[in-house]
Amino acid sequence: MEMEQLVALCKRRGFLFQSSEVYGGLQGFWDYGPMGVELKRNVREAWWRDMVTSHNELDVPPGAPSAFEMTGLDCAIIMHPQVWKCSGHYDLFHDYMVDCRESKRRYRYDQVCGRWVTCKSHRIFVASEVGGKEAEELTQHKAMKFFDLRAKDAAALDWDGPLVSLSTVRDFSQTLGPDAKTLGTLTEPREFNLMFKTIAGALGGEEDTVFLRPETAQGIFVNFKNVCDSTRVKIPFGIAQIGKSFRNEITPRNFTFRSREFEQMEIEFFCRPETSPQWYQYWRGRRYQWYLDLGLSRERLRLRDHEKEELSHYSCGTADIEYAFPFLASGEFGELEGVAHRGDFDLRSHMEGKLVRQDGQLVVELDGEGKPRYRGSGKDLSYLDEVTKERFIPHVIEPSAGADRATLAFLCEAYCEDEAPDEHGKPTRRVVLKFHPRLAPIKAAVFPLVKKDGMPEVAREIYAALKPHLTVFYDEKSAVGRRYRRQDEIGTPFCITVDGQTLQDGTVTVRDRDTLRQWRIPKGECLAELRSRLAM
Ligand code: GAP
């Protein structure tokens, strides 16, 4: 499947629209349409139900070191600015960017790659903003233009090795920027903090500056004590949160994959330090399996452990759950979720102040006068084990997923083209979204075969009976074959049709979206039939 086909379907069928489209759109922001809002809500609800509400704290789940509890929070998007100073986001949450003086475009330094080429005794670096095969073709095309060559002269280009990152280039004067025609128009890389700033209060001074949260996690850490004191949770336990996060990404791209406003589904799981490696392994596997259970294929989903150099300064281990999105080059994967062992970094930072790693130890960062660079809350965020009377700072395992990336992966996986009989019974090309039934925006559609002979009345009765229990859709417009196709394109697992036979024997036809099989059931059994088939 080409990404353009999915993007077009998402617009045509009301899954996703560019935000503020009537004004030309705003890069990095997206609106979910009538189908998209249901799909994403189902993703969020599946996660919340599977991770929180249906979790049984009395049993040991397969692979877990012990039984555990799960609870939830819904924190404010804007938090005290000190939160971001102690968490490290104020100083460290940045990307490097380069600007092009010619095209006036801005690029993320780590995302620009290119190839060295020599021609007409000139060695230059041809940069591209995309990776993979597309970048190879682009650099070839740009080099031909730069050296004023025709297709038959392509052999005059002497390529010097494969694509490499721009960060390997020391002298930018020999670099041809991704959208530039002249050499040396890229600036030196500069730091760019990704947090959105705003003002809280009427005065609007520097001290009123606050930030939109770039992750939901910090709301959980600063409420750790509140949760312990207001509930009876005992370690090990997890606190889950779903909510919006904001990052001023330099180059938002690939549909919703990298947006500036997005939703996260995060768990901070608190445990004893000595059991944390087992919990890390447990959550790694459990979260990977969640995506498989909801329909992502094993061939397109992988669990990748970070190399030591890739780990954040606080992390003792991180694994990414990655999906082979169709906009990536073959063999490339994009991150869906990170599962990180964060040690006691976060709770300690909010107690003591911003931590840095020194000689392998996490210590409070000091300013020139030997005082903490950013003071912590000074509150005791340790945990008292009431049985052993031990006090300790729990270690944290963090499975951190993106609701929009998960939704996008489920959309990509669901997209299928096959053949099905049209309204005249002739096999024709069909686009179908084969969503897992839990995720499908509409669970069933109800149609009268024709708009006469009392069929609409019966169909409306069935629709009204189903509506309080399931998301169902009623449609009596156009030929029934067309109505089936419309439902296939939004991924409705079942269609129920009232026809001539219904009026005689009270049975209706049920059609399966994937197999196209049709069978009859008594009209009063529609809810039970759907419930058993949808496993809901
Ligand atoms: N608390 C840890 C944390 O925020 P992260 O890897 O930066 O870790 C977690 O983000 C998840 O949030 C990612 O795996 C991804 O699914 C999602 N995410 C991060 N940045 C995003 C963006 N710009 N657009 C959409 N989703 C994003």
C-alpha cells in the first residue's frame, strides 16, 4: 500500500483532516473526523481497559514476577515550571536544527543525510531530508542538475560511499542543502528546545512563563505521594495516564507520526529496586503482545533493545516497540512505544533537584556557587514498606505509547485491497479496512435492501434495538452493493440487511466484512449474534 492511498482514504471517509485546512492547514496539527474520533477512542479505551480497569490485582499475570495493582490519573497539561527544570526537559529536551539561507527552510540536523560525489574536479556533499531509497534517487537527481549533466552523462558522477548523516560533515561550505541550488547555504547546527511556551496570568512577565507538557509522565511522578496517601496501593503498582502532549517538532512529518500536538498513553510502574529488571522484562513483553493482540502483524512489528549509547542519561535499559510504517524505506521501522527502565531518576529529581550522571552515579547538578542548579520540591517521595518497615525510593518502569502513532499503525495494517462482487455481482476492486473488531469505529451497519415494502421500518427497529449497546450505522441510500463498499472502507465488521425474506420469516442477512460470507439469523437475535462475533 502506498501512503498516499491511505491518506486519501482517511480524508474521503472522515478519519483525519489537516487542522485548520480551510486556512491552508497548520503543519504538525491534525483533526480526527467522525470515523477517526471513534477509532482513536477505541484505541485509548482498549489500552485503558487492558492496562487499568480490567486488570485483576489478585492474580499473577503470565510472565509477571508477582501480582500488582494498577490505577489512573488525569493531570493538568500546564504544570509548575520547576517540574521541567528538575526533570531535565528545560535544559536537555532539544533537537539540533540547521537553517537554509537559500530556501529559508529549517531541518532537523539528525534527519538530514546525503552522499559525497565528485564531478568536474569538485567534491560536494548532496544533502537530502528523507532517508532510504528515495534519498538515493533525490541526491542523484540533484547532483545531475548541479553539475548540469544529462541522463546519458550520469557515469560522470563519482559517488563516494553510501548515504551518511550530515553530522559527519565538518565543512558546510561544500554542502548542497536539501532544497538549495547553491553550495554552503546551510547554517551551523543550533539547539532548539521542543517545549511550547505560554504565559499563565495577566502580568505576562518572564516569571509567568509556563510550558505545555511534552510528556504526561511528570504529572504521575509529582503525584506519586498523593496516590500512595489517598489510595491503598502497595508496591508494586502502576499509575496510568492518557493525555495530550505537545512538542514543537522542527520537522513534523509522515502524516500524524510526528505531530506537534499528540496524545500519549503512559504507565509509570513503581517497584522495589531489586525486582526492577524482572518488571522491565515483563512490561517489554506485555506491551509488545498488546499490539499483536489488536491485529498488528509479527512481520511488521519488532521489539528493539537500545544500544548503550542510545540510552537516556538516566536509563538502565530501554526497548522500543517499532512498526514498519509504509512511509519508511523497506527494512526501516518507526517507534510506536518506548519501554524504559528509569531507575529512581524521576522521584529523586523531584525530591533533590535536577540530577546528572557523574562517574556512573546520579548526583544533583550544582551551579557555580556549589548550590543545586535547580532545587527539587524538598518533599519526601520515598516509600515505606509497612510490612518490612523499609523505606526506599522505588524504581520505575515506563511503558510510554503514542495514541496517534498506534492509531496510525492500526490504520496502515488494516488497509487492504481485494476483489468483491459489486451491486451487479461482478467482481471489482474493493478497498477495505480490516480492523480488529474492538477498534472498528462502527461495529455494524443496518440496511433495508430497498426503500419500500416495509423494509425500512424493520431495519430501523433493529437499528434502534442495537444502538444503546453498540456503535451502529443506518443507511438506506443508494444500491446495497455501494452501501457495503462504504462500510468496507471504514472497516465495519458486519452488515445486517433486511430483505424480502425478512418480511416472510423474520430473518435477516448478516455479512462478514473480511470473508464476504452471508448467513441468516432471526431478526431478534442481532445483538446476541454481534456480541458473540465481536467478542464484546
Ligand atoms: N515519557 C517518555 C516519553 O515521552 P518518548 O519516546 O519521547 O518518551 C513516547 O515518547 C511515545 O510518544 C513515542 O513512542 C511516540 O509513540 C509518542 N510520540 C512522541 N513524540 C511524538 C510526536 N511528535 N508525534 C506523535 N507521537 C509522538
